[in-house]
Amino acid sequence: MRWSDVFEIAMGLADSHEDVDPQYVNFVDLRKWVMALEGFDDDPVRCGEKVLEAIQMAWIEEAS
């Protein structure tokens, strides 16, 4: 899984953090949680605010 796999990441986060409202996750935690997902294998440097925002929006959509 890479940073560009926004929807796959969102599904993984929804499964691994069921009790979390993604709307209130800060980007520091979000970045750590994404990198901790099983199967995630991308360079942390390639992640920026726009990528994290896209992941968070996809997670919010997945959670609703």
C-alpha cells in the first residue's frame, strides 16, 4: 500500500480504529496510524498535508 492508495488506507483505518471519529484526528496521529497499517510500504517523506487530507476525507466517507 502506498500514500496514493487513499481509499484502501481509509478502509484500513476504519477497521483498525473503529472507535475513533476521523473528523477529529490530527495529521500527526493520522500519519503514524497510516504508516502502522499492515501492508503499508511507502516512503514517509512522500506524504504531505494534501495526502493526509484526502485520506481523512475518504475515512470520514467510509465511516458514515
